Amino acid sequence: MRPAAVFTGLIGIVVVAGLLMAGEARLRGGTAGDEPVSAEETATTADPPAQAGEPAAISDDRAEVIVRSTEPAAPSPVPADGTVPKPAESETQAETAAGQTTSPAAKKPIELARPAVENAGLLSFGERKLLLAGIVPTPADKICGPAGRQWPCGMMAKTALRQLLRNRSIACDLDSAEWKDTAATACRLGTQDLGTWLAENGWAEAAAGSPLASAAEKARQAGKGLYGDDPRRR
């Protein structure tokens, strides 16, 4: 009986050993297909498909460049070196260019203090004189009215303009405050154009082709200023 027991024990050991070997082989076969992928392999294989299906990431600087390029009023073209001009600089240049286009045509009013009245239409500043545009100055020695009723209308016209100004400053459309001899231009006391005031009140005739001709004609028909009676008799 003892040899049989020994033989049975050996067979059992062989069977157990075989089962263990079979189990080990099965475990190795199962884990070989599920071997973990390294981080480097994941970066080179998994990332491209994910990026292909999603919008690419974009930096703030790049987004700002794209937005500027789609604006209706774009700045100057991008230089060859790829740099983008700053909006503030381009807007300043545009404003400067617009100013250079319009400035030469418009004269900036120049303030002149204490004008002296030579007559109704001619002002003086020392040796320099200003002829009010749009009218024919009324000589200070002009006489108006029929025989027997004549009156010094020229002196009255001069006095009327002096009373209007009362040594106050006026603004004149001049290129410079240092003109020479006599200059013809428009001048204003506040918002009142002096040439217009003289024409409307009949103290000066309108020059040929002047836009003040209509105002001067209305004054004549109304008997104002030069076209009326001696105001001292009223």
C-alpha cells in the first residue's frame, strides 16, 4: 500500500504543477494585450485625432490681430516684418491727414482790440487799416438829402459804427495779426458781422456782386441810414 500512496502523491503533484503552469500561461496571454501605453506614445498617437476634431487653441495676441483685421475701417496695411501698427497711432495719423486737408482753406479768426473808426466801413489800427468786406465804405464827409435839407450822413454813419463798437475787441478773418497797409476782410463783434450791420441799417452801400446787396436794397426801400432824413430832426 505504501508504494501506491507514493505513486498517487506524485501524480497529484504533477497535476497541480500542470494546472499552475497553465494558469500562469493564461495570465501572461491576457496581460500582453493590455500592456499600458507610455505617456510619450499617448502624446504622439492620441492627441492628433482629438485636435483634428476640435478648434485649435489660440493666444490672446493672435485673437486681437484677427479681430483688427476684420474691422471695416482697418488701419494701414501690415508691414513686411509682420508687425501690426497700434490703433492709436493709425487714428492719430488719420486725424492729422484730415487736418492737413481742411486747415489751409479755413482762416482762424484773429482778435483785434480797440479798433478806430475811419468811416463807416474802414477801421484802423495805427498805420494799418481794415476794409470791411462786402460793402463800399461811406466817406466821413459825405452829404445826403435834397437841397435845403442836406445833412452830414457820412459823419453820422461813422458815429453809428463807433457807437456800436465802443472800443470793444473784434474778430477778423486774417492770415496773420501782422498785416501791412490795408487788408479787406470780414470782422465781427461777437456774432454780429460788421459789414452786414452797416448794410442792413443803410449806413453803407453794398459792393458789386456782394451777398449784402439784398440787405442794402431793403434798407434803401425802408429809408434807413443814408437813404432817410436827417436823424437829428426826428
